[in-house]
Amino acid sequence: MSDIISVKNLSKSYGKNQVLDNVSFKLEEGQIIGLLGPNGCGKTSLIKILTGLINDYSGEVLVDGEKPGKSSKAKVAFLPEKTYLPTYMIAKEAITYIADFYDDFDKEKATRLMEVFQLDPKQKVRTMSKGQQEKLQLILVMCRNAKIYILDEPMGGVDPAARDFILETILKNRPAGSTILMSTHLIQDVEGIFDSILMIRQGKIRIQDSVEKLTKDGKTINDIFKEVFSVDWKY
């Protein structure tokens, strides 16, 4: 398999606060990769760099062979952790809004998934619960025929009963051969879908390997996560 994302000697600081420290890694095309780490470890900054939202960094970042920018954005479907839709919009308008931006957006599929998710097409974003907003945003992302999907906490605002349904939606609507990079704290709920893991601690890569190799001794990814980050909670 070829590398869909390549990062070499990446560093990013906010003033004196260095959030990414000489980070290097490569991600293989066609995989589902778990991006794991505690709050403040650098995950969000990394995601924003990969999606072209941050460009003041040092090092080399290539997304499908290109520096993050207009061309790479056309290949990447991004689900941010926070709602980005104007609150005055109704759900149906949000679908039209995204369809106007991306040629690869499947408007018919989006309308169909709104029915599956039981979302009212005439409901305004401001009156939706956090879970409803996240479902709408997930539809807008997964109805693109993208090469790369970057999902930041896609299940953060939904109840446990809805998580399996959301995972199923992601997997069923993922185009063949596409790559998913998913940031999540709900490791136990989702680790079964991951092909490989990227763990970040204090701005550095602590673990990058396949799930098969990491769990060969019987440990779960959640077990390994606790081992890596338990030192942060010791006095």
C-alpha cells in the first residue's frame, strides 16, 4: 500500500507552548487509523494542519502527495469536534450548502440518511440537541465521495445506544479504498474497527503500529492507552 499521509519533522507552537514536537509518521492508504491521546496532547492541532486550517508550522506535511491546501481539501472530508454550521440554517439548507461546495457530495444519499437518522429537514440547527447536530454533520461528511475522512470525536455528543449505529453509518458509507483518521476518547467502543493506531503524548508520537501487532499478547488498545498515559495522573 502507498502512503496517503506523510509527516516529517512537524513542529507547531502557540507562543511558548509547543503542542507538536518534531513529529514524523506515515499513514497507509485504505486504512482506518485511530488517533488517540488525552486533551491537550496535540491531536486537534495535527488535524487542523492536515486539513489545511493551520499553515504556520515547521516541517513537511503531505496529503496524498500534496501540501495541505486547496487541492488536498478537495480530497479530504473533515468532521470537526464543534458544530460549524450557521445556527439559523435548517437541516435541508445545510445539505444544499455543502452540495454547492463539493462536486463529490451525494445529495440524494444525504436526504435519505436524514430520514434514517430521524432528523427533521426543516429544523433549525440552533434548536437541535448536540447529538442531532453531530448526526447532521456526520451525514454531510460521509455523503462525500472523498479519498480521506478525518473525523474529530464523531460520537462525543451521542448516547451509548447510538454509537454502534453511527459506526455502522461510517463504515457503510465509506468509499472502497478510502482512508479514515479518527480521533476519539471512546476507545472501548471503537477500537474494533481500527487497522492501526497513532498515539500522541505531550506533542510526540508515543506509539504507531498495527492493531494486530499491538494486541498480539492479549491486551486491548484501551489497556495500552492506560499504560501509556497513566503516568500523567500520578503524583
